[in-house]
Amino acid sequence: MKGTPCRPPPRTSPRRALTALVAAVLMAFLMSWTGGSPAQAAAAPGQPGDPNIKFIGRWDTTSSPTAYTPYWAGAYYRAGFTGRTVKLKQRGTIDLWTRIDNGPVTFYDDVKGTVNLTPTALSPGNHTLQVNYQVVAGSYKGDAVFQGLVLDSGATTFAPPAPARTVEFVGDSITVGTTSSQNARTAYGWLIGERLGVEHTQIAQGGACLVAAADGCVGLERQFTKLNPNAATPDWNFSRYRADAVVINLGTNDVGHGVSSAQFQSAYSSLLRKVRAAYPQAWIFALETFRGRFVPQTEAAVKAAVAGGDARVSFVDTTGWLGSGDLTDSVHPNDRGHRVIADRLAPVIAARIGA
């Protein structure tokens, strides 16, 4: 009795194999680009994971597919949308600012749940939305968590116009905008970013030092590379965006935490190296602190970097920039003071990055 003849497995045509390979590569790209899962890549319009919502700054977009959390100051998101109304799904109570199209900035105080951002319906057509949250710091414990947008029936999102350049501002409460009228929005970093037409981030925290102190002062030489200023992990994924310029304004608080001149200079040099590793092509600006603290050490760290071959780093002399009328106390600029800083610093940055 003859056995059943063995048949070779069916062959896959080269064209079919190539199609499968392209599909797999495309899915991997989408997962990498969105920082999540296939479900995130296919998120509905207006929901976390929608690629038409651009998150600027350091946002946690991987811990939850339905709730994105910003860290540091000055984080915001921007989206284009169609229809006449838009609402924000907000998990817990928070203060926030919105701007629709080129209209005025609107402040929402202690809101949560579904927040109506268009109590008066817009005209039909395409619109843009920008939202940023109050800085969660000190005694303020708002819930800065984005859970999505509610759009009109049949409406959708689209990618808003995006600036080609990004400037990152690294600092303490001065860079946060503490005591100014709208915190991060009225701080010099935000003002400069808007003036130059670039994306802008404020990697800053109130009370921060350059050097981490045993008494709890957050040290940005250490935390600059982190997602969260107050956590040792995880590291921030610097491939998420590229900074074309980084402005460092640190040293005001280190005096009160026993940091020596040698420690400060060493830490500043270390921070410059970390910034350069994160952004190989960025221009780095090291500001003289407005109170004139650790100035020789800051300048020496910059000179050492230049001598070591880094030609894209500058020390910025801020002597005389601020007067007593520009401060709310002896340390923090008021709204006028932040505008004065922006007037001085914006041309310096623009001259280097062509903005």
C-alpha cells in the first residue's frame, strides 16, 4: 500500500512577503512614535494617543493609555479640531489656561470633569486649541492629567501648524514664573518662545538647586535627565523632541544649601555635558543668575566646555537687567520683570538659532 505523498509547504510569493514586512515595519514605527501600544496608535480623534494632539514638554504618555500626565513647568498641548465646540475631559480638580485660535487666553479655576471650553459656539470650520495646566508645586496639589477632548458629532482632529524649532529653559522658581500673574505662561521662557515662534519647554521647579542637597533641595544636575523632577526613575526619552537651544538659569538657591564653589563649578560642567549629550546640535546659554550668585564658577564651566571643544555654548551676562521695580520680592520677577528678561534674552537666542 502506497503512503500519502509528502507535499512541500505552500510557498509565499516574494510580493506577499514584502507586503507583510512593510506592514510590520509600519506598525513598529507607529508604536514607537506614539510611545505606546497599537491601541494608542489607533486612538480616536481627541483621545490620548491621537497623533494630531501634540504634547510639548515632558509628558508621561506610557503609564496609562487613557490619561497623560505632564511633569515640570510650562508643559502644554496643542491640537487642531473641526466643528463648533470642544470640551476637555479632566480627571480631577485643576487650574488651567486655554487659547482657541488666536483669541484671548482664558483661565479656568478649580475645574474637573467635562469642562466646556466653548460656552459660545465657534464658527464652522477648522480651529486650534492650546491648553496648559497650573504648576503643581508647594501647597498647590492640582490634578494635571489629560483624559481627552469631546468634539461635535462627526468632527475630527487635524495636526496643527508646528514650529520647526524648540527652546528649552532649565531653572528654578524664576524660570517657573513663581509670583507672576499666570506662572509659566507669564515667565520669560514662555514669552520668548511665543515671541520667536518656537516650541518651548520649562524644565524648572520652584526651590531647585543645581547641586542636590541632603536637606532635600532638588538638584537639576541630577534630575535634568528624568521624566519627573521628584523621582529617580524613569529617565526621560530625549528622542521625543529635539531642543535647538537650551537656556540654563541655576545657582540662586544653592547658596542656602551649603554648596561650595568647587562643587558648583563641577556640577555645572557635568550639567553642560548632559545637555550636550541630550542635544548634540543645540546652542547652550548659561545665564548669570539675576542675584549674581556663583557667577565666576558658571563662567569658568562655560570656558572649560569651550576649551574642551564645545563651540556651541555661551555665558550670558545679565548684570543690570532687572531693577527693584521688576521684582515682586528680592528674588522673583513680576510680569514686567519677565518681559524685561524676554526683551534682553530673545535677541541673543534668535541670533544663534536663526529664529
